[in-house]
Amino acid sequence: MKKTSIIAIAAIVMLLAFMAAGYFYNAQQNQNKAALVSKHNEALIQFHSPRAGNPKAKVTIVEFMDPACETCSQFHPFVQELMEKYKGKINLVIRYAPFHQGSDYAVKILEAARKQGMYWGVLELMYESQPTWASHHQPQPELLWQYLAYYKFDVAQLKKDMNDPAIAKIIQIDLADAKRLGVTQTPTFFVNGKPLPSFGFEQLQNLVESEISNNY
């Protein structure tokens, strides 16, 4: 056998071994997350958690998110599309995991906006303007006030409400629940308490559609 053939075969074997290792690692990670959810099921949803969709839906998506997370902003319209496609069949629950520097500041603004009934509009605004205020090297969440003023939100009231100790408590509880559930990155999704088998748009869609098929 030629030396080049031996090298090619060795490379293929190594690649297959690497892929198998990755598969089993992901499977193990998924089992670990499922075990944590089973053990700490009460940590998935709290009474204070923002919700969208049908509260009586048989399929619930729990999303641990960070307003400064680029991937969260990419998944947001995808989740909205799923909710529109299966209107009335999905309940979306938002949990906070502000892992990025300065993102807890954004969460406080977001929760203050909820008191004025503007939660989802402000979240959209945060995602749209994310490149300007959420730089991972030099985050400047205070720049959000420029956009909020432009859209004529009650900025004075938002600034007052964001300092409510109850909001800081919400962040504290969500971070504690994230830790209990093994959430280490955002976004992290659970569908009817089930973690994604692996991360991705297709994986989320498949799990949502599987749960819809099983429950409707």
C-alpha cells in the first residue's frame, strides 16, 4: 500500500474518531442537563418570568437569554417565527442569564420597561442596537438611553424603576436557577423541560415540532 494511501486512511480514521468523540460528548452533556432539569424542575420557571404566546399552551419554550448576546439576537426572530407558525400552541418564558459585562444593566432597563407595558418593544430595540452598545471588549449599555429617548419612551420613569431592588432580586434568582440547571451559555433552550440534543436552529425547531406533534 502506498504511503499516501496509508496517510489518507489514517486521517479518515482520526476524523471518524474525533466525530464519534464529539457525538458521545454531546450526548453525555445532554444527559447531564436532562438530569439537572429532573432534579431542579422548579428552577425552569419563576412567577416573575416574562411570558409571550398562549399561557395555556401545551408546549412551553424556556429561554435563558442575555440582551448583550449576539446569538440571542439571531435566535429571537427565529423563535418569533415558530410562535407565529404554531400560534396558540406555544408559551415562551424568558429567563435572564446576563453573563456578558454590563448586560445586567440592560436587564434592569428591560424589567423597568415591563412596568410600562413596553417589554417586547424595548427588547427588540436592544437587539437591533446591540452592535453599538454591547461590544464585548468595551460594553457601553448606557448608550441605550439614546435609542430609548429617540423612540419617546418615558426615560425618566425607566431610570427610576430600574433601581428597584426587586429587579436586582429577579436577576439574582435567574442566575441561581441557571446555575442549578447547568446553563453556561446563552441562549439556552428547554422545550417542555427538555434540553436541545445539540445547539442550533434546526435542533430547536425539531424539538418544538416534536412536542407539538406529541401534545396536539
